[in-house]
Amino acid sequence: MSDRGVGKDRFPASAPAPAGTVRVPPDAPSRAHAIAATLRAAAPQIEAARALTSGVVTALHDARMFRLVLPRSISGDEVDLVTLARTLETLACADASSAWCVGQAAGCAIAAAYLAPEVAQRLFGPADAVLAWGAGIAGRMTAVDGGYKVTGKWLFASGCANATLLGGHCYVFERDGSQRRRADGRPLDRTALFVKAKATIHDDWSTLGLRGTASYTYEVTDLFVPDDETIDREDPAERREDGALFVFPTTQIHATVFSALMIGVAQGMVGELTALAMTKTPRGASSSMKDSPVFQGQLAVLEARLRACRAYLHTTLEQAFHQAGETPALSIEQLANLKLASTWVINQGVEIATEAYRAAGAHAIFQSAPFEQRMRDCLSASQQVQGRPSNFVTIGRVLMGLPPDTALLG
């Protein structure tokens, strides 16, 4: 597999450390680049095991990949969104499943900003702390003395195999069985956090792509969770951290990491195509791919589209992060701008990767070549809610001043 797809030139590693010392590069993209070769080499084992290998998990922890979004108050990196995107792109160039697990954990880590400092330290202070949670509000939380009794079953907990904590999004009910509601009448939900050992895990993750994400199903029944280990992700009043990063809803963190991941997968595919073109002469062709003007033009256009996606995403993230530093909450228009960029980039990434896959010809279909797994990972990643083309409808409504679907923008 070529090095070109890993962002080698864009994100150079730090200078070598003196002999006998271990040096962790200071910035997150460089740390990601430093472990990229490890992730690439382990990709077949990750795929076969349907979970990250122990060596990869160790490498990710050593590079602080699971602490990117945690508050500085609990020894997190609290990076800005562009740095987060650059880091995830580098990881995804190496292995999409590893990047997906890191990205999922980043979105979940926003929960730490909503906890009392001592609780955040207790749950996220350990160096190996990783929170994973499933999709949707699929649980029931009933108020009891000191907290809640939680029952629920959640799917798609990406990174479950290497997580130490799980979260369950639940609708809240009072002791008398009545449902707790928000001021606008909507049913209120909270997220319960608990150690993974308290849940029953179901390994039902057999998929087309992203096989190594261990996105298991898990459930709990009448589990007591203290009140201070539950959060309301929609209530800014519960937020204990005032950094610009924590103004963004978890949905927007996920949009950032998954769109950056798609750029990384597409960049990796184009990199592999370039390496193939240096040696391949298609059957029946009069010249090699490298010497073909048709291919030369195709490659240039693919690279231009990748750079356009990256520039659009990074510019939008930079503007939003600057605005978040000046306001306690983002406007609907600002959220729509973020959703537009991430949805567009995800869908463009799929198209770029598909075109690169097809340009590789029959070579791409073999498991021994790097194209096949990247294509499966790309298609699986595109099915996530952040990439739905229907997001454009919601954004279009905002652009015309019509009421948005706040569930998509929140």
C-alpha cells in the first residue's frame, strides 16, 4: 500500500527524538501521522477480528486520539474543529475503522463538558477512558431516589469493543409513570453514562464495510444510574465547560469527524490509484496508465475535487469555531452551514472514491489489493445519518427562511 494516501506531505511528523526517549508529537495531526503505518499494517487483522486489535488500541491511546475532544480540565486536548478534521482525515487514510472509532468517541466525549468536574474526572480521567453510545433514544429512565432506573437496548455503539464506558439515550419518566417534557412540550430525554461491564453486549456486527468498528448492540435492565452521571445534551444550562468546542452539539462533532473521514478514505483511494498507475498498462491499451493523457487529466480532476472538499470543510469549520467563541449558542443558519458542508463533502467523497475505484479496473476487485476494502468502508460510512441526501432538503428550507427540521440540525 502506498504512503501517498496518508497525508505524508501535508502533516509531517515531528523531528526524531533523542536516543533513549519517547516523544509524543505536540499536535494531533502529527500524532495521527506517527501511528498511520501501524494502522495500515493492522487493517487486515482489524477487518478479520471485526474490532480494533489490542496493538492498535494501544497506539491510539499512546497518541492521545481518544482525548482529542475532552476538556483540558481533565487532561484532554480540547482541539479546534479544523484540527479535529485534519486528524481524522489522516487516520482514515490509514484505516477507516480505526478512524471511525476515534470519531465516534470524539462525539461522545462532549458529554464530559456537561458533568460536574469531579464526575468528569472520575469517568474520563483514566488514560484509557473511552465512551461509546448507540443511536437514537431507545431507553426509558425512571426517576428514583438519587438518580434513575434505566432500561433500554441500543444499536450501533461504534468502538464498543475498546470502550470503557457506555451511554444510553432515554426518555425520562416520573415516579408516577408520567413522561417528563421540555418547555416546548417535547418529550425530554437524558443520556445515562455507566461502565461497560454493567451492560449486556451483543456481538451482532457483521457488515459490508467498517467491519472493524465493533458497533455492537448493548442493553441494561433496571440499572441504577446516579443523577450526576446523566446529562441533557440539549440543555446549555448543564454545560460546565465554556470553551468554544463545547458550544457545538454532539451531532455537529459527528458531522465534522465523519465528513473528514470520508475525505481521508477518498484521498487514500486516489493515492492507491496513483501508485497503481505507475506500473499498470491496461489490457489492450497502447500505453501505460502513467503515460495516458486521459488518465493524467482524470487524476488531476480527482485531486482538485479532493482539495475543494477539504478547503470547503475546513473554511466552514474555522468560521463556525470563531463564531462559537463569541456566542453561547450557534444560530440555525450557522448550524445549517455546517450541515451543508459536511453532507456535501460526504457525498462528494463517495463519488471521488467510486471513480478512483473504477479507474483501477479489474485490479480493484481483489481482496489482496487495497481498493476493495476502502470501497466497502466508503459505502458503509456513507449510510450514516450525516450523509443522507435528505439533509439538503432541511438546509434548503433554512436558506429560504422556512422552519428547519431541528432534529437534523441539533
